[in-house]
Amino acid sequence: MSDTVPLSKLSVGSSAVLREYPKSGTAFLRLREMGMLPGTRLTLVRTAPMGDPIEIKVRGYNLTLRKSEADHVIVEPESAA
């Protein structure tokens, strides 16, 4: 098992598996409702020029998150085989 990092630290084009995020708050309720559950694979598509927001591809659609939200989403980067 690889080390985990915040989603906000993932580099553009990298894929990862979501491992955990806080279980409370309206932003995190919204993320769960959009299918971001532990074990879900995602890819960082791009970041805005100033680094906020970021766009990820998850479950076949693109989702934009604030960097402050992505700081609390913990992912396990997939190693390049």
C-alpha cells in the first residue's frame, strides 16, 4: 500500500483511489451524494491558474472542488506500472 496524500497535492493527470474524508459538514455530504466514496478511483484533470479550484474526473463525469475541500480528501496515488 502506498502513502496517502491530500487530493490537493496530486499532480495534474495523476490517478488515485479515494481513501477517506471527514464524515461531517455540508460540503462532504455533497461529495458523498456525488459518488465520492472510499475506494472510488479519480483522476486530477486540471487546476485553475492560481491553483483553486481543481477539476477531477470521477465515475465518468468531471467535478470541480475548491482547494480547501480537496485539502481534506485523502487519496492513495496509483503507481505507474
